[in-house]
Amino acid sequence: MKKIALISTPWPLFNRPSIQLGALKAFVKEKLPHIQVDSHHVYLSIAAALGYDLYAKISESTWLAEPLYATLLYPDRADTIERFWQKRYRRLGLVEKPSCQELCSKIKKLSSRVIDKEKWENYFLVGFSICFGQLTSSLWFIKEIRQRIAGIKIVVGGPACAGDMGKSLLRSFPEIDFVIQGEGELPLVHLVKSFEDSQGHAPEAAIRGLISRHFHTGPETVSQVPNLDELPIPEYDDYFKHLKSFAPENTFLPKIPMEISRGCWWRKKVGPKGRGCAFCNLNLQWHGYRAKSHNRAIKELEELIKKYQILSISFMDNLLPAKGLEQLFNRIQGVGKDLHLFSELRATTPSGILAAMGGAGMCEVQVGIESLSSMLLRKLNKGTTAIDNMEIMKNCEAPGCPNLTGNLILGFPSSDEQDVAETLACLEFTFPFRPLKGIPFWLGYGSGVFEMPDAYGIKRLRNHPYYAHFFPPEVLRGLRLMVQGYQGGIRYQNRIWKPVKEKLKEWRNTYMELHRVPGAGPILSYQDGRDFMIIRQRHIDDYDMTHRLHGTSRRIYLFCQTQRSMPQILSRFPGFGEEKVGPFLNMMVDKHLMFNEGEKYLSLAVPAR
């Protein structure tokens, strides 16, 4: 009754420890110091043995990741899974195309070796964190451990266990004893204490945030830590100890995951049932939004850096706090470390915050762009516009600001030719900025679209058809899984978004070619001479084009570095009416030096240095 194990199976990113395991281990140790908690980052062993490049390719796609352990779970489906896997893997364009069977044989040996070296009889409870792409690997490890130690108790949790998904896992897999349906810390501690109080017997009384075959709890009983400052700092010792045991050629400097907040503060109502972005299901395990204080965030950052001697930090927040970000990152800069930071960000983040982030060491931000059509953004319930997205894409090209990565959702249900036309028109102005990645829409369990299919013109929701390749029909019928399938306009969406796919490819090729020479500088930039300015446009296989602006033209262009409405411009420059300002702005738009949406204008050139 003194040891529990926490496990994260393939396929998370290999180069950072599991924040779920780190947070849970630290919390249990603080609340129950007499309990030994061992965290097993199983995916790290598999990544090192397969090779990090191959592992990374597989981990990028749930449809490459899930089939491998599904083959181990259901060997009689090997041929069906092989055909599916080869078709998906071919799209990566790699020279070597290993067969699913070959990989599965190797993975089985590696995974069995990982299991066999542990004395599972010393644990009274084993917990699995199941996130995206980890379902079949978790189920295989659960099955293998239970076969070795029949009496051991298994608890699962994580995003893939929220709501009906967790209940269906409990119904379908008798090896699972308990499911945590929300935040894990408090339910796990109460579960461990219950085992202690009952001298090793499984609890039969309800525990908030936990379901079992003996009891179920409703969503209103999810148990959360109200103040994130009260959480202990995550512990990643086991990951680093494991990494240190590798041969020199397999060692690397990992990134440390850290969270400043949990949940999402963007909760604008979408229809009668949903809040937030209509496509998003990232916050099913959280209720509300909570953030750590600046003092606590700085303390945690400093302690993690000092303990693990790592300067690369990935903030795992679904959305950083809305208030005080500039002050927070100014304080992070004051820590005096040469940091390499990553975070996700909302598109309305102003340039001052981006500059503060860049100064603190933020090298890359994942921005929730999703669309370059304001009409489609309204359907997505993003609360942003195309010009908002254009502005942050432009700002992230400026020297000293973090690099931007982002996605365009293609084929969103209810999108139409007008959305596509607006997207294509907007794309004509984006070529100076880092290209976005086009991703096909996928329907997530619990998202706004899932909750209100009629509003988006879809019907017959069920598990995504691809899962039928992995699970036997009798098993699949009882499961509710993360990626959902549907009927309604899929072929139509694929057809109308095809021109956007082609434009994205052209954008990517152009940007790469113009940045092929190191130090080439921004594609669209300006030098300010105080009473005049020079704007430089770089082109492929052509001379750079330059534009010189004087006096008021220069001042208007600089004023519109932040999007401005026509009334704002006329108010700032009262000596000039719309009959004079309008033609200048239109000329700038025609030359793709500015972007216009409605009555708003945005200058697109960034400082040359």
C-alpha cells in the first residue's frame, strides 16, 4: 500500500516530459508523502528505439499512431490495419515506407521489455494519462499489465476520458477499474486515500470526479483545485533519470512543459448548448478558467530551470491569461536567463505584448488563426476578424517578435463559396508572412458543432469511420471516441476548398524561396527616415520594388501599423478629408502595401530592423 505508478504511453512529443504525470506526481507526494509515486514516460523508450525522426512523424498524426497498438490489441485485424496504415503513411512522402507489421513487431518487443523490467506487484494502483493519439497504446499496456498482475487496480484519466468517452471505456474494457473525468489531482488523492482507509479494498462510495462500476458521478461533481497557486511545482525527475540512462547518441536537451493557467477564458456563447470556439474540444476536462499569479509563475519558472538545468520552456496553456501578459513577460525577461519559450496565443494579442514576449525569449507562438474569412470566423465563433489575423501575422514578422505558426481550417461544415472567395482574396495579401498550414476539419466530441449538428448542416454523428479499421465492430459499437464522423456536405466542402489548398502551397513555396538565403530579411519591410520612409517589397526572380512616402503619407502609413478605421484616421489627421485620404489608402491596398476590411486599414510592412 505504499507505491503507485503513473504511465504515459506513446505517442506524445518525445522531447518533453508529460506535464500530466509531473503535476499528478507532485500533488500526490505533497498530500500523501508516505506514498511513493513512480512516473513512467514509456513513450521516451519507444521513441529512442524507433528513432526520433520516425517516432515524430508517427506522433504527428493520430491515424498513424493509433493503428500500431491496435494491431497488437487485435492481431486478427492486422491485414485490414496494414492496408489503412500504408495508405496514410504514403502521404508523408518519405523514401522509406516500413510496413505496419514490421513496426508492430518491433514495438511489441520494445513495449514488452518495458513492462517486464518492472515489478508491478509492488504497486497497488496504476494510473494512465490518455491524451490525443494515446488510446490504443494505453489499452494495450493496461491489458498486458493486468495479465501479469490480475489484482492490480487501473485508473485512467485525461482529455480522452471526459464525459461519455470515459464512461464508454469503463463499459467496454473490464481491465479498467476507475475513470477520472475532469482534473486529476483531487480525485486521484481521494482514490489513494480510500484504498488506504479500506486496507486495500476498492472504494464503493462515490468520489467526486471519479466513476467506477460501483458508482457514477455527474459532470457537476467534477473536483478541481480552486487556486492554481496551491499546486506544487511539477516533478519530472523520472523522465530526466530515464533520459540519462540512454546511450550518448540518443540523448538530447528536452523542453520543460509548464502551465500558467487551465481552461479557456474565451467563452462567448455559441447557440443554446456551447461556449467558446465552435470547433474546439480542448477544455472538456476543465470547468471555468483559472490562472496562477505572476509571482507563482515566476517562482515555478525559476525553480524548474534551476532544478533541471534546461532553458527551453513550453507553456502548455490552451490560452494564456488575458490580462497582465506584458507585465508577466517583462518580469520573465528580468529573470536574466537566455530562454527559448513557446506558447499558444490568441490572434488579438497586441504588438506590445508580442515584443515583451520576444524580449523574454519567446521564439514561437501557435496562434489560433483558423480562418482568413471574417464570415467564416463568425461561424467558428472565434470572436476575431480577418484583419485581426492579418495584423498578428504581420506583427510576428517584425524583428524581435516570436515566429508564428497557425492553421487554416478547411471544409468547416456550413462554410460556402463566399467564405472561400473571401479567403482567397485575403490570401493575396499574406505572402510576406509565415505560411499557415491547411488542415481538414475534424469533428471533436464535445465541441460546439458536435453539440449542435443541425446548426451546421450535419447529421448522423458517430465515431469516425477510420476507427472501424482498428476496433472490432462489437467493441466499437460501445465506444464514444474523440474524433467523430458525420454526414452532410463533405464532398462539397472538399471541392470548394481545393483552390485554397493550391494557394497555400504557392504561399509556402514563395516564402521558402524568398527566405532561402540566410539573413535576407522580411519580404515586406520599411526603413524610416523620419520625414520620409522607404518600403521594400521582395519578389522571386525579379528586382525588389521600393516605394517612398513623404510627410503625411508616411505618418498615415505608420499610424496604420495597428488597424485603424477611416474615422480614426480622419480624426488623427484633421487637415485632410476622406476625399484625399481615401485615394491614398486605396492606392496602398492596390499595391498590397496595406490591407483593407470594411472601413479598417492595416499597413503590412514591418520595420527592416
